[in-house]
Amino acid sequence: MVEVRSGRDGRISLADLESKLSPRVAALMLTNPNTLGLFEREILDVAEMVHATGAMLYYDGANLNAFMGVARPGDMGFDAVHMNLHKTFTTPHGGGGPGAGPVGVKAELIPFLPHPTVEKSNGHYTLDFKRPKSIGRVRSFYGNFGMLVRAYTYILAMGGDGLTQASLDAVLSANYLRKQVEGVLDLPHGGPCMHEFVASAHNLAPQGVKALDVAKGLLERDFYAPTVYFPLVVPEAIMVEPTETESKATLDAFASALKEIVEQARTNPAALHAEPHSLPVGRLDEVGTARRITAYLTGQSEDPVLRWKRVRK
């Protein structure tokens, strides 16, 4: 795999992409909108460049909730699309799973799909194994079946108009919250966002406060903290994705909590370093844990303790 760099605007650099395209390239995988919550404005140019070399464009559907029912990846030039059911279609994804999701392809890729495929004929469904160009079976055929049923139920309940509205609400929520945070935290990229935005706690560095401190402060104020230190292209990154389900009152409360944390960082950073202090578990030694796990993985220590165990006296 070869990484394609972003430009200063947070979007894919066409110059860097061009320098790395060649007849040896099989495909470019791209998320649109990207992890910064920005729409790739030059996506048609990207698709043209990739296809000109004989390669294909693969869509990472992690952020499909930004425009389901609004825009189609196929119209942007994508040849294959995987749709993450978690987040966009309500299925859980905590603890690394259970992940699931369908993959859609353009017509010319259909002969290569894994088999068996489900085919409908004369009102009946059958499994088709007769695909000479198929790549064969891919692990468990049915996957996490319960997740697929849940997502399908959600789609039927929402309907086309409901799914479209969910996207519109997700984008509205993110832009509303982004405007609230403006001037409180750094916003490395200007302009409107899509379903999420990435802020930075870099402006709190003079007080010795990091993104991790902001996250712990949010926990203290009864908010589940957003992802921090990702994406890696933003220093002290705080990735905020309110989704379509949060009310305006919740968004306002979250913004107020952030403002309170930033004010505390400037007036009493030591107190912020001690948070959270009202939860069952306080500030964990995450650095020490990471070092112990690294030592275990490199064979320098015994197995790490990965679960709580009662000590009998």
C-alpha cells in the first residue's frame, strides 16, 4: 500500500496522486467525505486520473451517513463501494465489532464477486455457485447476520425520505456544533463541513493541556468523549461527530462543556489534569499501560493483565 498525501486544504493532493499513479496501481481507496469531514471537491478529476491508468476507485463507506439519499458514489466515479452498517445504519461497532456490511460494484466487476450469490428466479431465491471468474468464498458467507437484519429493518422503517433526512440532519448538526466551537478550539480547516469536523487542542499547549485532557474533562461533564489524536494529520486532534440523533439542547450543552473546559485550562489547568474525579474510574495510566503492552509484544515482559481479577485472601 502507498499513502497519498493531503493538501493544505485537507483534501487529496492531485499532484501527489499523479506522482504515484502508474500501470502497477490496482486501485485507490478513498473516503468521501474524508475523515476531516470535508467533501473531495475534485473527486471527478481523481476518478479520471485513476481510470486513465487502468486502475479502479474503491469507496470506503465509513462516512456514507453524510450523504445517503443525497449523492451516489457511483456518479463520482467509484467502481466498488463497501457500506459500513455501523453508525450509518444503526448497528453497533464497539469493541472492534461486530462489523458487517454489503459491497456494491459496477457491472463489469459482477463476474468476480464472491460466491455463492443469492439469485431470484421464478419467485424463488437460490444460491448460485456457477461463477467461473469468481474469487471464491470469502470467510463466513452469512457474516454477522444479526447486524444485517437490524440494518435492513432500520432502512425499511426509515424509508428513502427518512434516510435522506438523517443525512441532512447529521450535516446540520456537525456544522452547528462546529460554529459553536469556533474560537474555542483551533479549527485547522475552514469552510463548512459534512457529517463531522476535526478541531485541535493545540491552542491550549501553552497551558500544558492536551486533547486527552479535554476528553477527560468531557467525561467529567457526563459526555462520552469524541475520538482524539485521529486523524494523525491534525496535531492534538479532536474528531467531533454528533450524528443526526442529538437534539439542539444536547449540542448546546456539549458546546458549553467544551467552553468550560477551555476556560478551566486557562485558569486552573492542574484541576483539569486530575479529571475525571466523580466517575467510578479516574485518570488511568494509559502511557504506562501502552509501554507494558509494547514490552509484552516485543518479548521483554510476561503477559499483560488484560482483565480484572478478584484476589482471594
